[in-house]
Amino acid sequence: MNVTELRHSRRNQAIAATVLLAIIALLWWLFGTGKKEMPPPPPVPVGVVRAEQRDVAHMASGIGTVESLHNVTLRPQVEGVLAEVLFQEGQMVRKGDLLARIDDRSLAAALAQTQAEKARNQAQLRAAEQDLTRYQNLVKEEAISRQTVEQQQGTVGELQATVNANDAAIAAAQVQMSYTRITAPVSGRVGLRRVDPGNLVRASDSDGLVTVTQIAPISVVFSLPQTMVPSIQPLLKQQGGALVTAFDRDKGTRLADGRLTMIDNQIDTTTGTIKLRAEFDNADGSLWPGQFVTVRLQIGLSAKATVVSPRAVKQGLDGPFVFRVNNGKAEVVPVTVGYTTDQEAIITKGIAPGETIVSDGQSRLKNGAPVKIVEGAGGGAVAEGTH
């Protein structure tokens, strides 16, 4: 074998050795080291809340209208000239306050005349009674006939009836006189004056003189669905009535607290609702007749309930569930949900007060997934890895 062939043979051996080593390295990588482990998934950022234990009021909401308990239109009951107006428009008045006066001179004259007639008839009656006494003494002595005595008795009876009629006429005239003084029938706020002094007013006038509207206390009439009637009926038996709160419809500002006083005696078949009335003290005048308000009625109470944010409760194929944080991992927990609102959900079974529940970020979670609690998310920050 010459030098050239020798070199060619060595080169082939080197190439073969290199290929063999590559094959051995590949086989070792494929089979010698075993299956390569995947790195663990990164923790999922979540917001959490802690399950609380507290009393939760069950509320029903509806739209109501503020109505005065007494709204009176004052109308004259006698004809006459309006002599005097003694109130300012918008003034607060008390029951019995004098608001206006009608010219009473003609009625006073008629009353005086009736009283004079009574005085005359009383004088005649006294004279007739004295004559009757004398006639009764004379008839005993047979100085006059019994017929004369009987006639005198009839005269006395007729005069007594006349005096009684005078008393009735005087009472009627005094009533008419009282109608010339127009007083407030209820305590409340006076509206716009509809007649000025100097005008002739009559009982037939349709507009009246003015209205007096009671402001305190005041009521709100509102409607709730007919399905709530069984829950509402026991409320009237509560001492003092169930709590009702009125809110401003636009801003949601709390206006006043009152008590339920009445449930209507029938359901409105056109709307499927029932009307209720609540009464408010309204000492500060925050409620105004005709005002629309949002009403919340307390229909029940869950004492010492386990409460979480409604965002924490998710619906699965097997029912509602929550993710509970346990040792830094998310744990699926089936729960039973009781009463729920936009702000809170009562959990009757599944979790206990004090446990940490995921409220945000559930879409990326599965059972056993590691979590990272984000500060300020989900309604609060809880130390990572706690219950």
C-alpha cells in the first residue's frame, strides 16, 4: 500500500469515527438522559377577598312617588267679599291657624236680629207662664173655667217652641259666621294664593282660595312584583313596621328612613304588581310631594351569614363554585349560594368565614394552579399563601 492509499484509509477511518461518535451522542441524548422535565407554569395573578361573617339584610327595590298624607283645598262655605288674607305663599302653618277672613257684617246683622227675636219671645213666654200660674190658682177657687187654663197652657207651649226655634236659628247663624274665618285644617305648607282680597267668593268656586299640603309626616307609594307578596305580608306584623329607605333617583343619595304602613288589598292585573305605602317623619323636608324616589324595603335578615363578593362566585356544569387560595394554590370549592345582590353573595355551604377567595382572574385558573395575589385587586390584599 502506497502513501496515498494509506492517507485515504486513515481519512475514512476518522470520518467513520466522527459519525459513530455523533450517533452515540444522539442516542445518549435521546435515551440516556430520559424525558426532559418541563419548567413549572408561572403563578397566575389574581385578586382576592376574604370571606366575612356578618348580618345581611334582604332588600327589595322599587320606584315610588312621594304623596302627602293630607292635601286640602280651602274653599269658602259662604258667599261674601274676601276681606283679609293672613298668610304668605309657601308659609308653614299649624292646624287651626287663621288664614283668611270673609266680610261678615251681613251675617252678624242677621245673627243679631235672630237673637233679638229670641229675647222678645222669651219675654212673652215669661208673661204667659205667669198668667198660667194665676189661672191655675183661680181654677181651684172655681173663679174661671178649666178651658181658660188649658188655652193658656197651649199658649205657653207655643211660645216655648218659638224660643227653641230661635235657639236653632241662632246656632245656624253662628255656624255661618264661623265660615267667614278660614283656618288651616291640617299642619303643612301653604301653596299659591288663588284669590286676592276684595274679590267676591262663593262656595261654588272650583279653584278655592289656597291649598294646604302636609309635609311632615309624609308618605311614599311604591310597587313591587306580585311574587313578593308572601314575603311582604308578615312585615306589617313587625313592631313599628318594616324599615323602608328612600333614595334620590338621579344621584342615589339617601334621603330618609321610614316604616311600612300599608299593603294594597289587590294586585294590579295589568302590571302584575302590588302597591305599598311607607310613612316618613320628614322633619327636614327632604321628601317633597310628587317627587319620584327609589325605595328599598327590608324583607328579611340573614344573621351571621358567610359573605363574599358576587364576582367570586362562578357557575359550572355541576353548579356554582369558587376558587379558594390554599398554600399559594387555587382550589375549586363547590358552594351553595343563598341570597345575593350586586354587592354581596351569601354562601350557605362550602366555605367558612376568614378563608381567602379569588374574586378576579378566575378565567386563567384551574384546580391546583399556583397563584400570585395582586395588591389592591379584587377588593382587597391578602397575604399570599394564606387561607
